[in-house]
Amino acid sequence: MHAIPASLILPWQQIGEPGFRWPLFKGVGGAILAFAALIGLADWGVASLVGGQGWLATLAGLLGGLLVLVSAVWLFVPVTMAIAGLFLDEVADAVERRHYPSLPPAEGSALHSQAWAGLTLGVRLLGLTLLVAPLALFLPPVGAVAFWAIAAVSLGYGLFDGVAQRRMSIAESHRLRARMRGPILVLGGVLALLALVPLLNLTVPVLGTAAMTHLLHRANPETVQHQR
């Protein structure tokens, strides 16, 4: 089976397993809390700007409600990366135990190095998201495409770095990412589309981590198996 289709299909087949189900429940719960917090924060921001009475205030309130939802969706992908980081090891371990039992123990970069690299990438992508956000209001079609492209890069690169750095240094993971840029961005693009679908978007942090773990091993088995 080709690496990308297999990477997308296999995580769904593992949902019923206890070792996979618990991280999924925690990831979905964290995503719900994060999404609710984003809506609350955006709602507070809009409410502080919209006031008064009359039809203009009503119209502003309706537009503000739409802006709340749009803002929450736009900011959900960077938050997704933070959620994925919390459960990445559990999910990757569950995938590797089931599908790649011959792999050596994961002994990659130090956790603080991984966390710093992930935070740096997340901040850069959050900045890009905020810069492009006005396009969603003034040029919605262009804004939607720009958001999808940023989300594809964010999810693709962020999740790949997370799973790869469990088994290699940060520098090695970046070189491998450059070699595998095409498949990584394709998978990231699919995950970015899922991130726009209600309910399914809550599963993206965990299922996306599992999918990227499969892509890492299936598209590059020799390199990963020999990392010590």
C-alpha cells in the first residue's frame, strides 16, 4: 500500500485498541476545551468592541458572532500542535507497538530540545496565521486558500518533526523532512482539510500524529530503523 493512503487509513483501524483509545480520548477532550476557550476568548474580544443599541448594534453583534467562529477555526490549528505535543509519545508508541514491533527503542533528541523546536515552529506559524487572518474578512476565497496552505505546513512539518525527533537528532529530522517534503505536505494538506470539519477536527491531534508516524516508517524505513 502506498505510504500516504496507508498513513491515513491505518490510524482508523487502531481506534478500538486500549493503548490507542486512551490518548485519543484525552486528545479529543483537550481539543474540545481548547476550542471552547478560543470561542470564549474571541467572543470576549468582539463583545468589548461591539456595544450600543439599535439595528446597527444587532448587525454588528451578528457579524461579531461569525467573526468569533472564524477566529476560533483559524486559531485552532496552532493550538492543535500544542495538543498533539502532549500525547505524541503515547500515540507514536501505540502505533509502533502494533505495526512496527521490530524497531529499536526511541532514543532521539532530548525532550527540551524537541519542545523548543516545536515552540519555535508554532510561534512562527501562529504569526503567519494572524497576518493572513484579515484576508478571511476582505477576500474570503483567498483567505481560505491561504489558511489551508498555512495549516498544511503547520500540521505537516510540526507533526513530522515531533515523531521524527523521537528517533533522531533535530538536524537529522530537518534533513529528512527536506527529502520527504512532498509526502509530508500532502499529508499535512489532508489533515488541514479535516481540521475544518466539525467533530472530525477534534481527532486531528491524535490521528494526525498516528498518520505521520506511519508516513515516517513506511516512506523511510531503513533510515529510522538504524537510528540509535
